Amino acid sequence: MTSSVTAALGVIGSTPVGDTATLVSSLELEGHALSRRQVTRLIGELFEVPQLRSFRDLRDFEGQPNNVLVAEAFDRHARRKRLRLWFAQYASIGDRRFVLASDRRGSAAWSRLEGLGSEHLRDALIGLTRFLGERLVIVPHGELHLAMGSVEPIVGFTLADFVHGALPFRESETAPAPSAESHNHLRSLEAESIRIFREAVAVAHNPAMLFSMGKDSMVMWELAKKAFWPDPPPFPLIVIDTRWKFQDMYRFREYITGLPETDLRVHINPDAIARDVNPFDFGSATHTEITKTIALKQILDAHQFDFVFGGARRDEERSRAKERVFSARNERHGWDPKSQRPELWDVYNTVLPTGHSMRVFPLSNWTELDVWLYIQAEAIPVVPLYFSKTRPFVERDGALIMVDDERFRLNEGEEIRFEPIRFRTLGCYPLTGGVRSHASTVGEIIGELEESRVSERSSRVIDFDAGASMEQKKKDGYF
């Protein structure tokens, strides 16, 4: 081992946070005159990790390359804004572990980890932020990408993990602490919903619950578990997969599937796969018809489900306000709003003619605000997309459409932006708009909703298809 290497090891070992310039100066004081290029090469040899100089060098925690569409757009954005990007990874020297960062010019910086766990990683990143200056932008690589998912936000620090795919869902990311605040009306709504579940199951031969992975589905699933506790709910969860959901939704589905009380079944319309049906080539109306409506009919017919629970609420959209709690469907799963049964004094008619089915909506009398208050009260986990975070999106026809994967197609003249947005409703990502927001906790979302006068479904493209309104979709069998 050369004397310069020994000296460099000594400097790095005794300096919790440093960079190339730090090492050059320290080595000079000890009589080792090395150029920045030589020191940069020396740092790479000491840490024994690949040097990261561009987005092409990056991989996510699964070893997959980043989203080229987003990465190239963010690279242009960073150059235009004169942001100094640092590509960061875990690195070690002996038994000492570091966060090692490098920029496009080859400069390196390190911050020593004093232990395992997210709190030590956060401390190391804070040290790096203070050393390199505010407005630090870190793009994680490899194992660090996964670890960053559990780190609390840091002031003056931007995590550009959106260039990678979604991380596995961690319940601690979004589950709020149970609220101590009392909302008596929630208990009335809860009791009503539990009664609806029990009444439907009492007469059903083969019930099921549609599960969209959204906030309403999670509240409905929590209510179902309460309704039949200590046994699990006596019906499966049905997921209609269009193949165009948000990546975070698929990660959340993996989490739900792993829960012991869950019997989750996924169905994709085989014709949609064969024809590669997508929102860009087929348009939103046809895409919805083939991947959602027809797919739903297929699985309902295949299993002969008679009572099917859904999470629709009357405050969402005008046609849903016409629904009864127990909403009858004909043998073709069609809905006729003029033939719905009266439900005076909450007396439900559950009789079904042969071949007909019933859609049951336990959340009919809930509002979006009620749902979030219940999520807070019961500490229910939800998809991270509901919480504000810097995300890549385009503004298209007034909607903020997230660029979630490389299948997204930019229109001529469109530019990918990077701002804090969140989603009030979830669906196929090219057809679901976000909202500009800084609400990153359940409490902040509740405060935001208390001031809002705009429906959550105002950002759903499929609700406004010309010639294909939501009411018509429901008449054709859409849930």
C-alpha cells in the first residue's frame, strides 16, 4: 500500500463528511501533491464502487435502469435551473459504511454512517446537505434507492427518486397515528356500513368485493373486517387490472396480497392483452370499455357473483348520486336508473330475479372528507400517491398527468415538469390527473379538503369523454 493511499485512508477515516477538495488539501498538508483527477481516481479505488457520472450509470434497488423519459427530462430541467446533481450510493471501507456521492464532473463527496437504520442514514444525509450546501439534489443508486424510502424529509434536500420505479409499499410510510379526536358521525356511518355488509351477506349466495386499491376500497375493507370479526370477511377481493395502473398501486397490491386475511383475485381481459389495448391508441372511452367494463362482466359471469360490494359514494359524481345502496343490475349487468328500488327508512329490497345481480355500496352516505377522517381515526394505510411529493407530470387539457413509466407518450410541444403534486382519486395513470398540493400527511389532506369546493373526480378523464358519460358507462355495466 502506497503512502498516499495510507494517508487518504486516514483522512477519510477521521473526517465524517468530506469531498475531493477536502482530500486534496489534507494530502497536500501531509506532503502528497496529487491532482484532483488523481484523487478522484484514488477515492474510487478506496471505496471499490463504480463511479456514477450520469443517469445512464444508475440502477434502482432491483438493478433495473431508470425511466429514460423522466431522467432525460429531469437532466434538462436540472441544467436549466443550474441544479447540482449528485448521484449517491452506499460504499464501504473496511467495516465503515458511507454514503458516497459524485457529480457529472467526477467530484466526489462522502458522509459516514454511524450505525444501521433510517435515522443514521438521515443524519448522514443531513451532514452531506450542510457540507455541500442547501438545494442539494440526490439521485439514489442501487441499495440506497430502497433505503431512502424510509427516511423522513430533510429541509434543503431534494430526493430525485422519481427517475426510478416505485418502491415496495411500507405500511409505516403512510399509516397515520390513530386520532384521539372524536367524530361521532363517523361511528354512525360505520354502524350503517357494517349493517349493509351483514344484510347483503345474509342473503347472498356468492358475494364479492371490488377492490381498486384506492382510499375508499381500504376504508370499505376495514369496515368489512369489523363486520365479520373475528372471522375474515366471507368473500374475495376482485381487482380488475387494466395493465395501466400507477406503479405504486401495483406495489400496494403486493402488500395487500401478503396479508393473511386477504383472498385477492386479479382479472385482465384477455382481449385487451391480445390487442394491446391502451389509452393512447384506443382513446379513454374504448380503453375503459375493454379493460374495465368488459373485464368486470367476464369475471362476474365466470364466478356467478350475485352481490358485489363497491366503494362508490354519492358525493363523487352526478350519476352516482342516483344510485341506491342496493343497486339492482339486469342479466347483462346493465343499470337502469329509472327502475331502482325505493329505500325508505333504510329498508332494503334484496330480492333478485334469476340471472340478475346486485351492486352494494356501503359507503353511499360517506363523503371524501369522512373517508379521510376515518383513515386518520383507524390508522388505515393507503397508496403513497395520495400524499404530496415532487413527481414528473405534463399538463394536458388542464389535467396534471403523471409520467409514471416509459410507455407514456408525449404530445408535440409537451414538457415534463417536476413539482409537488398528489392524487385525490386513482385509476389508469394516463387518465388520472393530480392536483398541486403540499399536503404530505393525513391531517394536512383533511385541512385541504375542508377548504376545497371541487369534486375529487374532476381530474378523472374518463368522466368527461364525449358521448360516453359516467351514467352511460354504468348503464353498460361499468361499476
